[in-house]
Amino acid sequence: MTVSARSATEFAEPANIDLRRGGRAKAGSYLYEGRQLITGWHSHDMHQIEYAVGGVVEVETAAAHYLLPPQQAAWIPAGLEHQATMRPEVRTVAV
């Protein structure tokens, strides 16, 4: 099953979109911007690509702590426990 990606502006409250296990969308993209967020430890049933549009995204796994500068992407394999930190200046797209 595929779900088309929708613009973040189509949602009244972007923070309510959960692309993690059991979330409302099986696949798609999500633009994040404007607030401090620490996701907490979680994993995904599908691989994830996190692209930093602006600001520095922090991605942490049990093995390492990565800093993702603007215009760089990180691939997060399905099932890998991780957490991300986004400060208010961060703008990122997760696919």
C-alpha cells in the first residue's frame, strides 16, 4: 500500500503527524520546522531518510551521535532505534 506525500501546510498541527510504528501514514514525507523537538527513542518499520534543509539536526543511535548539517542527509535503516533533536532554527524533511 502506498500513501501519497502531503505538504506540511495541509495539516493544522504538524507535530501531530506520527510516521512511526502504528502512525497514520505508512509512507510519505514530513517537513518539520519552527519548534524545539526531541523525538525520544523510536524505530521505523521502513527505512528513513532525514534531510537537513537548514540548521543542524542531531541524530543519536546506541552506537554514535551524528550532527547533520544543512543540505546533508542521513539514512536510518528500518528497525534502528534512534532519536533526533531539532532546535527551533532547524528545517528538515523526513522521507
